[in-house]
Amino acid sequence: MRKLNSYIARTVLASIFVVFLVILALDVIAAVIDEIDNISRQYDFREAMIYVGLTLPTRIYNSIPLAALTGCLIGLGQLAGTSELVIMRAAGVSVTRIAWAVMKPVFFLILVAAALGEYVTPWTDQMAESRKAIAKGDRQQQEGQQGLWSREGEEFLHFNVVMPNGKMMGVTRYQYDDNQNLVSVSFAEAATYQGGYWLEEKGVITHLDPEAAEQEGKANTSTETFLTRRWDTNLSPDLVNVLVMPPRSLAIQTLYTYATYLDQHGQKSAPYWLAFWQKSLQPLATAGLVLIAISFIFGPLREVTMGYRVFTGVIVAIVFRMSQDLLGPSSIVFGFPPLLAVLIPIGICIAIGFWLLSRTR
């Protein structure tokens, strides 16, 4: 039985690897074409290729579920086409045992994908985006026409630039009172983290008196400057770096920390909780897609051509991804739990897979 499990695993892994290389190659070619369109005097071809190279771990991470689905369809399809699955069944090997032999190598791929998504892709994505921004010389961001916004209690924060090491440039803080009146505005050229607090450098503070302004009919302001100023805040460099990247590119632990931080300050955290559950349940989604592939081979796709199996795998993957892409934003708009939006497509895949497998016993 061990030799049989090893044979099934090798066949499935070989098919998954071939499909994975094809998907990854197509993705990289498309990425290179997109970056060529962005080439300028500052952002040359070399920098574009470095950017594509740094985003390669993310492309690998995103390709694994589709490769696992289509590769299992092809690998098991080969065994079905040569009647090897029929011989296994005739020898008394159950469908459950064959399915388990297929799932074993897939679990290895799931572990690889989980490690990439948690420890590699967040760092490489941030390096890629930071290097690209520096190479392109984004003057609009340097001048504060874009930048990043955040909120902490009654204070609104704007950062012109967040450096890869967590240093912030162009820090503007808008302080409001309980009546939503603006009481002070400060601007610091830079802020560096000192381990527990930030140190603002070369800044100016403008104080406003809302009551005097209402009585006199004009703004009553005063200004002061400082070389350095201590800023105590819960906003750590890790949380600042979160603002630079889209939620999908962050590590699971970072997503949980930042979503909790937003909840504590009464801000919208649904996009980060959605990304948290999507990445946390990615292994279950991959396993569900593989289960669909196994059930198809023992069911409706037992005696079809290889091209038809590949076509079916692509269609199933597209439908699965579209359902996730529709339900995810819908949970943010209509307010139902992001966990439910992620679980519904996965649950449907698993339910269909078990139902089809149960009919073959």
C-alpha cells in the first residue's frame, strides 16, 4: 500500500508542478508587459525586472490553488485514462484511501504556500513597492499631494512618505476636541521610532481657539516651532507599514493586529478582517478545490479528454475566485461577517466534493 500511495503522490505532484510552471510563466510574462508600460527615465528596464522578481513569491502563492486543482484533475485523469484507477478499485482500494493518497502531497504544497504568505511575501511585496516608488521618484507623494491617512481617537494623521525602515516623512497631525472643533495642527519634517514613542523633528504647531473664533468672528491662532518633540502613540512602525501595502499583501499576524487596532479606535476594519480570513482559510480553500478535482475524476470526468479536464479545472477555479471576489466586498458594503463571505465558497466546494464522492462508493 505504501508503494501505491507513493505512486499516486508522484503522479499528482508531477502534474501539479507542470501546471504550476505554466501558470507562473504566464503570470510573469503578463507582469513584465505591464511593467514595460511604466518604464521611464527614472524607472528603467532593470528596475522593472527587479520589481517583477521581488513579487515572484506572491505570484507563486497565488498560483498554488489553481495549480493544485488543475494538476489533480490531470494527474488522476491520467490514471483513469489508463484504467489504473479501475484496477485499484477492483483490488479493493477504497475511494477514501485514494483520495487520502492524493491529499498528502497537497498538504505539503499547502504548508509551502502558508509559509510564503506569512513570512516571505509581506517582506518582498513591501520591498518591491518601496523600491519602485523610490526609482520612479514619486514627486507627488513627496510633496504631500498623495500620502497616507490614519486616525487615532480624535486625532487625524497624514504621512507624506513612509520609508521601508518605518521612518515617516512629512507628518501632519490634526487634533479635534469632543465637539469636533479643530484645536491644533502640527507638521514635522520627519518622525523616527525610538522604541515606545516617536521623535518628531523640525516641526511647527498651530493652535486654534474655537470659542474665541466664534465670538470675534475670525480665527484666533498662535504658532510655535520645535526642533524635536516626543509623540506617544499606539501607532508602531509595524502598523505604519501596514498603511503602505494592500491588506491582501500583509501577514496574518499583522492583519489581526491592525484590524484589532482599528476596532479599538472605532475605525472601519472590515477590509483587514476580510483579508485576514481569506489568508487564514487559504489552506482550507485549496483542500476544497482538490476535493472537487478528486470527486470529478471519480464522477462526471472519468471518461473525458485531457483538454476537457483542464477546461473544467479552469472554469471551477474562475467561478470559485469570482464568488470570493463578489462576496468579500459585499460583506463590507452590507455589513455581514467577512468570515461568512470567505466560508461560503469553501463550504460549497467541500459539500459538492463529499456529495460526489459519496455517490461513487
